[in-house]
Amino acid sequence: MKTAHLNAMNTELWQSIGAIADNESLMKRLTRYAKKLVKEKNDSSLMSEEEFFAKIERAEKQPGKKFDSVEELDKYIRSL
């Protein structure tokens, strides 16, 4: 992302946090959600839409393949 866009998002985030900082219940919810986002970020099984389609494009460039099961196909795609 461009630096200007990141700076705008950071500003918006801090303004939002400031607006709820005096509400303990909302701050607890925000903290739980932030922890959930960190777990998702560190989950290697997740990928972005861009990553998914890049894998599909790489697979399309490979010679044709036939798979006998969904599990076999999944294993192959994850290995790319």
C-alpha cells in the first residue's frame, strides 16, 4: 500500500479508538477483535484473493493434470 493511504488509515484508526477509549465494554470488544485479526494474519492456511488467483494462473501454465480426488487436487494446489 502507498504510504499516504496507510497514514490515512492509521489516522482513522486512532480517531476511532479515541472515540471509544472511555467505554470499557467497547475497548474490550476492540481488543478481542484485534487479537482475532493477529491470529488470522499468522494463519498460514489463509491466503488473499490475489494469492489464490496467482496460484490458479501458475497451475494453468503447467501441463494438464488429472486428479482422482479432491484431496489429491487440494494437496497439489497447496504445493504450488
